[in-house]
Amino acid sequence: MKLLDQFIDIIRNAIKALMSALAITLNKATGGKLSADVITLIGLFSHIPIAWLIAIQKNYLAAALLVFFGLFDSVDGALARAQKKSSSRGMLLDASTDRIKEVILYIGASSALVASGYAGWAGWAVAACGASLVVSYVKAKGETAISDKKLSPSDINRIFADGIMRYEIRMFVLIVGLLSNTLRYALVFIAVTSAITAIGRFHKISQKL
């Protein structure tokens, strides 16, 4: 697990550096007029056509767009930092839109399963959506619960990074499911491992409390 976490961190840091460079370029090109919130909302609304592509089983195109907008998702934070406008409000908008994106995508996934004759599997799309939201909910409530505890930033990071099914990993599994035409199995995997991740985080936070 530690090796996997280290690998994920390496990839994340590389993407962060690339998106920071892109954000600086965008900021210069627009004269500082492009808002990070606009980037966040573009990323959100782009998931509506992606969900539609999933629903009509245009899996390769949907996967390609998910990869593109998955990378694009890092631009808003990088742009806010480049403009020295990072704020709690921006973080709230970013986190909230990420949850909405997941709901939109799982609606598309459930529609695809029904349309392709796997209606019995559609419940797994609901389970994947619910378990994914619980992972994020436990994180958010946990941050509130331990806000008055004297924990170091590294301790807090270890608590909330616990478990494999972070948002970017869930999206990666969904993309793999689309590319391999095994969407239903990807949804089962996301549902089960996200539930395990949520339980693990809850247990770890409870111990700290």
C-alpha cells in the first residue's frame, strides 16, 4: 500500500507541476482576467456530455474526455495560486463540484447498463456513487471533528489520505472500465473498495478522537 501511495504521489506531483505551468501560461495569455472559478465550472459542466457519451456507450470518447478533464481539474487550483487568490471558498467550490461530477457520471453509467441489457447491474452504479460520496463525507466531517485537536499537518494528512479509493483513483478505475468495456465490474470494484476506504478512514479518525 505504501509503494502504491508513493507512486500515486509521484504522478500527482508531476501533474501538479505541469498544470501549474499551464495555469501561468493561461494567466499571462488572458491578462489575469480568467478566474479559477470559471475553470472549475467548465470542468463541472463538461461532465454532462461525458455522462451522455457513457450512457450511449461511446466509451472510448468518454474515457478520452475524462482523462483530459481529469488533468484539467488541477488547473483551477494552480491558477488561483498563480493569481494569489487561493481561498477557502474556492476549495469549497472545487470539492463540491467534484462530488456533483461523480453523481453525473454514475447516472450515465447506470443508464448505459440498462440500455446494454445489464439492468440488474445498475444498482452497482448507485452503490459506487453512494460509497464514493461517503468517502468524501467522512473526510469532510473528520476534518471538522479534529479541528480542535493539536495534530501536526503531517498527522492530518496521513489520516485523510488513508485508503486507496481517493477521487482520482475512482476516476482512473472508471476510465479503465470504459476502455476495457467492463464498466459493470469497474463499478462493483469502486463500490466495494470505496466502502472499505470510508470505513477505514472512519476508524482511523475515531481513534484520533
